[in-house]
Amino acid sequence: MATHKTKKVMLTGILTDNPVIRQILGICSALAVTNLMLNSLIMGIALTLVTAFSSLIISAIRTWVPKHIRMIVQTFIIASLVIVVDVLLKAYYNPMSQMLGPYVGLIITNCIIMGRAEAFAQNNPPLLSFMDGLANGIGYTIVLLMISFVRELLGFGSVFGINLLGANWTAWTLMIMPPGAFFMLGILIWINNSRKAEGGAK
């Protein structure tokens, strides 16, 4: 029974109720850092860790936290985890920290994290809440990587910095600019909504 619940939670967070293309959450960072796949991967890992562990902690202490200070406690936990991730990134991968700039610190404002804390962690046991946070973080990361794959390939001719299209490739400047991110995200949302509509019709 527990395994079935875990599988359902993972499938929901990654596919059927993806936080970006289904819930339309976390799109600011999805648009800001997706010009390169490596940026997207690191941002995705950072958000996944914060979402999973904040959900775990919030779920574990939910019965002891008074309702009138619940949001304050949740924000404090999320902010603390974001600070830890930011410090670790600066210490061990400083070039990437500089490339991402303020966006790692702004994870605290990402609606996905608070959304999972309120919608799931407040009403479910710690381990299941951890898996929910993990699944939503993975779903977020997959979308970022899908967007950045197209943008980096067409914009720079490379994938993870490895040139695949050769020196004669004419870069699509639009792809590495903000409109390219809006364009790709819109396509993914459209594809997802079309599949849902087709599934409902059947």
C-alpha cells in the first residue's frame, strides 16, 4: 500500500501534475536560467533538494507548530535550506554560482516549494512528503532541461557545452534571448494541454 502511494506521488509530481507545465508554477526561473543545460541542471538539483527536505521537515513538525505561525515557520525552514544550498554552491562550484547570480537565492520565492508544503506536507507523513517534494523537483528539472536543450542547441549549437553542430552553425539568436524561453515553454504547455484534452475525449 505504501509502495503504491509512493509510486502515485512520484508519477503525479513528475508527469500528470507537473508543477511547471501543468500547475504553471516556478516559471520565472524556468525562463531565466534555461539558455544553457548545465545552468538548468544545477538550478533543478538545488530546487529539488530544497523542496524535498523542506517538505520532510515541515511534515515532521506539523503537529507541533501552531496554526497562526505556520507560514512563518515554513518560510524560515525554506530560507535556511536555500542559504545552505547557496553557500555550498559558492564554496564548491563558484563559477556556476556566479553564472546563476541571484536566482539560487530566489529559490525561496519559488511557488513550488511553498505550494508543496501547504498542499501536501501539512497533511501527510514525512517520508511521503519527502517523495512528493522530490517528485515535483524532478518534474521541474525535466522541464528546464527540455527547454534548455532546444535553446542551447539552436542558440549555441551545443549541448552541455559540447559543440554538436560544428563551427559553421548559424546561431538562432532568438533562442538565447528571453523570447526564446517564452516560446519553448508555451509549446510545452500547449503539448501537455493537448494531450490532456485528447485523453479526456477518449
